[in-house]
Amino acid sequence: RAEHGRGQWRSAEVGTVRGGKALHGFMVLVCFFFNDTATTELYTLSLHDALPILAIAGGPSRKFLVRYGTRREAERLADIAAHLRGHGVATPAPIAQLEDNRVAVDQFIEGDQLSDVVRTVGADGADLAAELVRFHATPAPGPLEHRSPGTDLEKATKGLAGLTTWKPSLGEAAADLAELLTAKRPTDGGPEVLLHGDLHSRNILVHRNIISFVDLERVARGPAVIDLGYFRAHAIALSIRQPGWSPTALAHADAMIDRYRALGHPITERALAWHTAIGLVDQALLVTRHLQTDWRRTGAELLSRARHQLDSCTSALSGASR
């Protein structure tokens, strides 16, 4: 499943190309997603490039994920995916790296995005909570970026400062929010875990009760509440960007977080609300930077929801956990 909104991901299907009786190469049908717009392109792989794929995949006419990037990034993501799979976490398997390791070919995982499952069928969040605990408990696969309330605050306030410059209509709300985020930053986010880093219901696939995590570009180390807050923020954002999804998305996120806590991982309400606000700021910046439909209204509403989360961070909750 190619990830919408991230231009470096493509899904591909490989099949043979024949001229007369001679095998010349392999056709690759590529579906390219960027900002929810899909286009298709047709490529021909040389036999030299196609053989390592076919040797592992077991033959032609198989679907793959193709990712373009730097050699260092391709190798890093392949190492992370292989490491996670070795610890029982479902994620696309690395198959091959081409073009001096700048092009990564990964397994295509069948399944529906969790957002669609929650909206159409429903889910109680228990299975996802258990799989997320497994993900978070995985040892770090070597050096990784370290995230904390401090680093996330720095990124958010920098983005909000930019927003006041290039989107003046949102400037006052952005400046006030940056000040409030700084004032209410948690002093301790909890023990460090392996973070997905971009956890939301479109980066999770469900197929026959198997939950798989995709889009590992932002895997890092940091408190678990970072993933949980972002997951909840994305559910709230769906209620603004796609209103028909709002009741089930947020209810599912809250149920999943409650179950995560019940598995022995306390998360304070204050920290969760603060990191949810950080996630909503990220969503607002995404909407405004890409000038998505009705971005002024949507951006303003996302910033307002972020402030509401911070207003709920009362001093009485500073040490409590559900």
C-alpha cells in the first residue's frame, strides 16, 4: 500500500517484456502518490536489475513497493525494517536495493488502512495496543534520532513562527499557541522506547487480523507518549478534514490508548494532551503548507483544537494517569 502524501513511495508490479522469443526485460507499472493525487508511469527494468527481485519474490507479476532516496537512507530503512521483523513486528520486508542502493524494493503488504477499517467495520483498539507495545519494546537498531518534549517543542515553535510570516491570517493564533506550548511543556515524558515517529491510522494496515506498520522514515527513540499523542491528533484532525470519520476515529484512538495504559504503560493526561497539541500543530502546518482545500478554515480549526488540548492540561492532572 503506497503511502498517500509522501512522494518517495511508489507501488510497482513487475511483469515480463518480450520481443519475439527473446526476453528483454521486465515492465514495471508504477503508481505514484503525492498529496493524495495518483498518477501511473511505466518503466522497463533491465534483466540485471530485475533478477535480484525475482530471485527473492519467486517470479514475475508480483507487487512491490519502490522507494527512491539517498543510499544512506535506503540502507537505514532496510536495516530498521529487517530489525523490526526479527522482533516479531509486521512491516514490509526489504527485497532488494538497486542503483547503487539508492532505490529500495520492498514487499507489498496486502491490507486495508486502519482508518478505513475503523470507519467501515469498527475496531476496539486492543489488538493495535498490543502490537504497539511490541513495537515500542523492540531494542533500537543502532543509533537513532532522539526525540523529547524539548525537541518536539523546538520543531513546533519554529513552524508556528514561520506560519506567522507566510500566513498572516493565522499569525496571532500561531504566536499565542507557541507561547502556551512553551509554558506547558511536560518536564518528563516517561521511559524511552522505539518510536514509529509518524503513527496514524493510514500508516497501519490490517489484513486477516494481522496489523502491519508502514512508513518507517521517522523511526526514533523517545517517550511512548509521542506516538500516542500524534495518533490521537491525527484522529482529531480527521474530524476536521473529513468530518464523516470523526466519531469512530477519535473513539478508536482513545480506546487504543486506554488499552495501552492497561497493559502496564502509564501515560499522564497532561503529557498526552500536550503531545496531542503538538500533533495538531503538525497537521495545521501540513494543511497550510500544501494549500489544501479550505486551508484557512482548516488550519485555524486545527490550531484552535491544539489550544483546547493545552487548556485541558490543568495543574491537577500534572501527575495523574488514567
